[in-house]
Amino acid sequence: MNSDSRTNAEHGQDMTGHLFIVETELQLLAAMAIEDQYLSVDRDVAHYFVTSDKLQNAAAERGRNNLTLLDRNHHGGLLGKIRFIKENTRTVLNVAESLSVGSDSCVLYIPRIDDIYNNVLTAQFRRKKLGKVALLPDGALNIFSSNITAACRKNLKKWSLKLRILAPGYRVLQYDGDELGADSEWIDVIYSFYGLNTGYCADKERYIAFPVQFSKTGESDNAIIIGQNFLAYQQTNHDFVATVTAEIHSLLGVLKPERVFYAPHPRALTAEFRTDGMEPVSGPYLCIEEIIAVLGCRYVISCNSTALFTARLIDPSIRCYAVGAESSPIQNQYQRESLLSAMQDAGINVVTLPSAVHAT
């Protein structure tokens, strides 16, 4: 707790603690936007719980306080993971309880509750009646998320049994509906970016302005290719990646941009979609959206990257191309149709591959 929040708590003033669980660069961008656009300096205090050193450093560089690194790199098998789940949960709840001058005085922000770490944390937060739970936006994921699968529900039930035996007092939330938990009883508020049609319940949804602005001074006829991480995630095969790469190369021949930049997926081990002549991007950027804005890119090209949507939020005049999206590795047909429909609504150009190439 910082000195200001401690002083307010000691004098009995209403203070709301806002606890952000951040796993990706875009989630950090959203969390900071919520803090800037919704929180009051006098009545609110924000705490960031990040899952990587990179995110912790990025938040610190942007002047954010109250930063805690959550270690999720468990070891020791099942018992090791349960120990890490408990330790991570205690870390967050200890902060929440230190801020609380009564029940329901905090807000917990999470990306999803099908993940066991976030699920158990949310369950304990609810059990202790510490406050409301909000869903952080994560770009395109919120658009084409489908109903929770039977396999995921089964897995959560298995975890419930494991914790009942090995970690008494810790529970697992069971739910139906959206896989992220958006329409479940456990989520009170859903934050979304203005301009993205998620289809969530209007009673729950709140909107934030996308915090990255296009640099008019840097405006140019540049293109940026955004790599993905299909192969490492075992979502597709090499033939699909090679075909998309070739079609991107062909598209660049038509567009004829001044310069072509390349940005890999932040957790990729290989440079998917990169070819000779593409300039790698580097610098103190938090996320791809900042790179697009600073470089003044007019063309954003990928397959089904979230950045194709968020680039349009930076500046609607940016031309985005989804190469091979109609064959991209989406879990099911419903998600693919939702993705393509959302791309059409967002003004993203879908480039069909020259032959029937499938992701699997």
C-alpha cells in the first residue's frame, strides 16, 4: 500500500483498491487506460500484478506504481502448481485485504476465468466478499470467443476435486456461457475498447478510449508485417505459414510501400511471415500498437492478429489486410465466422489465399 492509500484508510475515508491481473502487453495498455480514464486520484489506488519481467519493466517505465510480479512458472508437478496457485492468490488477496476498510471495497480486473490461476483467485476474492470483478479487454479475443467447451468445463471440475483434496478452502468456479466468463454471474463489469463490437451484455459493458494515437508527424506510406506464433502453439502447419508469407510478399508488390517493417509476435521463437527486405522494429515500445503509431504505418498486414483490429482504433484510415484469415487456425467454425464478420465490420481487408490451403 502506498502512503496516500494508507493515510486514507487510517482516517476511515472511502478508498477503492483496483487490482489489475495483467498477462499481455495489450492488457497492460487497457489497464493503464482504465486507470487514467476511470480512477480518481483521491479515492482510488491501482495495483498491477504482472506475469512477466517485461510487463513489469514496461509499467514502471510508464510511471505506474504498486507493481508486483506474479511467478507462474511452477515446478514440482501437480503439488508444485497448486503451491504456486495458492501463493499467487495470497499475494493478490493480501493487497486487497490491506486496502479494505470494509467489504466490497475493491475491484479485481482479470482477462478470463477459464485459466485456473485467475479462476481460483476470483473464487477466493468472491468468497471473502472483497468487491466486484471486472473483465479486462484483450482485443480480438473478446470478439470471437465462443462458449466454454465441454473439455474446459471437465478440466475445471477436475481441478475442483484436486483442490478439495490437496488445498482445502480453495474453490474453483464452474460456469457456462462465454469461455472468458463474460456472461457468467462471477463477472460484474466488462471493459471494452470503443469501436470494437464484442456483443457482450450492455448492462455490464463499459468502454475505454484506445490510448494510442496515430503520429501525424510520422505519417508515411510505410507497411508493417505482424508475425504470429502459430507453429509454436501447434495451431497450424508449415505449409500454411509459407503460403501466407508468399501471399503477403505478393501483396507488398501491389501496395508498393516506402518501407516495410516487421514485428514478431512478442512470444514467438520464429519470425513467421518475414521475408528479405523487411526491417525489424526495435525500441522501448510496450506493444505493436505503439510501434504502428510511432512509425506512422499506413498498411498493417498479418493473418488474424488482434493488431489488425486495434490498428483501426488508432486511426480508421489505416489499411489493414488479413491474409489467409478465411483459413486461419481458429478452434471452430463459429469462431471463424465471427472473426470474418468482425473483420468486415471493422473495415479489414480479407485476402484469400490462391489455393485451398488449410491451417491443419
